[in-house]
Amino acid sequence: MSIISNNSSINFPDGFLWGVSTSAFQIEGCPAESSCRLSDWSHWAARNDKIKDGSNADSACEFYWRYPQDLELCAQLNVNCFRLSLNWPVLRPAQTEQFALDREALAYYKKLLASIKERGMKTFVTLFHFCLPNWLSEVGGWNNPLTGKEFALYAEAVASELGPFVDYWLTLNEPLVYVYRGYINGDWPPGYSRNYLLAFQTIRALLEAHSAAYRVIHSVCPQAQVSYVIHWRPFEPKNWFNPLDQIVRFYRNQVFNHLFPRAVDTGILEFPFPIGSDPPVREIAGPVDGLKGTIDFLALNYYTREICEFKWSCPPDVFGVQSGVKRLETAGLGWEIYADGLYYLLVEDIAPYRYSAGGQPRDIFITENGMADEFSSDLNDGDWSLDDNQRIFYLVAHLVALAKAIADGVNVKGYLHWSLLDNFEWSDGLCPRFGLVRVSYPSQERVFRKSARIYADIIAGNKIAPALLALMTR
Ligand code: IFM
């Protein structure tokens, strides 16, 4: 069936899921977290040189208190699914002899998830969205096997307590982004710079954690749908005819994009280069217990592409330094707007992972896609940032790319925009604004941006109308 109808609107399949995506630390402003500094991120953001605009997430969007109002905004957006993450540090604030989750935090998530379900929305729930309980980070984080053991216990406990409220479980968010920022770039906790040994060990620890969580969730909720979130980024060489730029592109693509999904598919962690033969390095590669085939669907985050370049001062870094070259229109944070990349991702790049070992097409969800503009966090009233025409262009262009991939037979079942609200963008602070809804941090006022109304119309009709498509010719 063609999804392009006669009047040239673009229709989406019946039952398509439309949603918004969020994460706990970035929006909650959870009082226990900020008063007791329960996570590594809370400590990191409290240091005065770590966040570009000097902000922190202590209040963020006060979603912890304001979620009823924010779910009302979701209703006005017409979305039928919602992605959130559980705040692991708050659910497990300290080590105890007998494993137990914090009852108050659990009660909060039960109420929140029940409210989302009452509104008829499906739920996507992430277990690890970059924040570690601080007590675990103090003993080495993912580089201490205790963290993996704790993660499995946490996964089992939340699956038992929250299972009936969760439609889609996501064990980890963007593992390679986490490793790159925390162990290579060093601008996220734990703050290592180019520590390849720890980076590779962390990749293995995250694969083991995913595998264990997948299995315990299934043992508690046999019908559960479980996966993890891949951040996919196309890489292009600065100069297509320069073999050195091509080498950088090859390794960046292999490591950043393919390493994790390939390991999950085969059950074996393999690096596309020799990593050394001496212990402890030797033990990093190889089979991972129970990992093979541990995804029930594909969850993809897509934002932009990166142009890479070989530099003599920086040899072909497998994680890499980007070239700084931009060839397309850029949004905030200097991110190129490259909607075709989403089409190629779906029809070509993820082709090796689209089918389960049994040959069944996997359901695919775009679990994040969006762009930032940048406005200072102290702005309050006024008409700043509401006429977000660039976001409308970004949104529609990416939805057109998605629709084309669906028309070409790719099994995409849903799209979740990042994000519902402006929020705390990690080391970039509160200035980057990713929300369909503007948040004025001093007053906590929420206002729909123009893009929010457009998104609501698209969802209401389950289609992109011709007038919107005309925007694409700008
Ligand atoms: O804000 C982040 C989110 O936490 C993970 N994916 C990318 C988003 C934008 O950078």
C-alpha cells in the first residue's frame, strides 16, 4: 500500500505510535536527588567548571511536581505514547544488606506511570539514562562488577513493581554516547580523557548489563518487550578522495554505530582492530554471557551527522574528534540538519539488524529525534523562541524521510520527538532548548511553541498535510 495519497498528503500507517521522549535527570528536579546529591551527574553539575552555562539540574522543569500539568500538555499534543526514564540513583540511594528500592521513589513512579496509562498512552521506560547512583560511581561505576550486579537487581525489582505499567522497556540509553563522553571526551562523568582501556571495559560491562537486564525482565514479565537505545550517527569523510579521512570514517562508523548492535546480534564483542593480547585487555573481547539476540524491537535515536577528518595531531581516533566542517544548515549546538540521513539509516545502515535470527522483521521505533535552539536560561516572559520555524522544518523533513522508509517497506511503528519540554542538556546546561514546549525556568511557565501545534495536527490526522510539505521546498 502506498502511503502517499492523491491529494499529496503523506499518511502514516494505522496504529502508528506518536510520542515524546524525556529522561528523569533532565526534567525532574527531584528533591531527594538535589538535596542529597544521589547521582554522579548531580555531583558533576555542582562543580563549577563542568556545565557550559553554569546551570545545573536541581530544579530543571520541576516535572517531579508538575507532571499532571505536563501530561495535560501531552493530551493537547495528541500523543499516544510517552518515554521516560527511571531515576536509578533515587530508587537505590544507598547500598543495603538486603536489596530494596526506595519506597517513596517507587510510589512516585507508580503514580506517574498510572497517570500516563490512564490517559491512554503507551509507555517506554529506560533504566539507565546516563546517571549512576553516586555510591556506585564512587567505587568505580561500570568498571566495578558490583555496578552490573546492582543493575540486574534494580531491573528485576522495577520489573516486578512496575511491569503492568510498562509497554516497552529500554535497558540502556545510547551506550556509545555515554562511553565516548565519559571516557574519551571527558566532559561527562566519570570524566576520563582518552582512557581506551576503561572505555572498552565499560562497553563490555554495558553489554553484560543489558544482557542480564533483558533476561531478568523477561523472567518477571514473560510478555515484556525489551531493547536498548542506539544513537545512530552517519559519518562522512571531509574529503571523499582522501584515504586517511576514509579510514577515520570507517572506524568511527564501526565503533560508534555498529559495535554494540553487532555484539547483541551475535553475542560476541568484537573490535574492528586488534586491541592487544595481554590481560586485562584480552578479556574484554569475546562472547558475552546470554547476550545473543537480546532485543525484541529496535529503538533508534537520530539527530544529525558528523564530518570526520584525519589530523596528524590526532591519529585516526576510533571514537574521534569531529572535523568542525559543516556543509548543511545547522541548528543549535552546531548540529547539521540532515533528514536524508534518517532515511538511509532505516533503509540501509540498520539493514543487518532489521530481522531477528528467526527472520521476523523487528518493530522499529524512533525513540528520539529533535533539535535545539539556544536561549539563555534566565529568560522569562516575552515572545522569545516561540516561532520556531527551524524546528518545524526539521520535524517535517524527518517525518517525510521516515514516511519514505515506511513506503519502502521498513517496519517503523512509532516516532517519539525529543523532547516534550526544554530541559537540562547535560554539559551544555539549560541553554539548548529541545522542547516542543518552551519552559521559562525562573517562573516554570510552559508555552506551546509553533512546532507543538504543528506536531499535534500531524498526529490528529496521522498525516502530513500538503501545506506543510510545501515548507520543504524552502
Ligand atoms: O538530551 C539528550 C538525551 O539525553 C539523549 N539523546 C540525545 C539528547 C540530545 O542531545
